[in-house]
Amino acid sequence: MENYRIYFEPEEKEDVFRILRSYSDILIDNINTSSFGITIERDDAESFYLRVLDQVDREVYSFRPHNRYAWPR
């Protein structure tokens, strides 16, 4: 059993929450305005966490606006 934190922007909260709730091995311990505190109840917690982060990255973070293409102000 290991504890981790997943960060998000305010508009991403529901999408990240949906992904976390889809796994029975993840217990959501703490929710605040910018992150979820979770416990993973598996022997391979670290590799599982990385797989979950990869899913969050593909389904949520990849849709963030890319500021590197914005005009300077």
C-alpha cells in the first residue's frame, strides 16, 4: 500500500476524479482545490501509479492549452 498525489487544474478535476474512481485498487484519501491524495492497495503500487498517470496524461492533460505557441504579451 502506497500513498500518492495527483495534481490537476480546476477545470480538470471531474475528469481526473472519473478516472480514479474507475479503479477498485485506488482509495481517494484527500481532495483539495488542486490535487487528490490517493492510496494504491496493490503490491505493484508504483508501476500501477505510473500507468494511471499515463491514462490521466492521455485523457486529460493532453488537452491543456499549449502556451508555447502563444504570442508574447
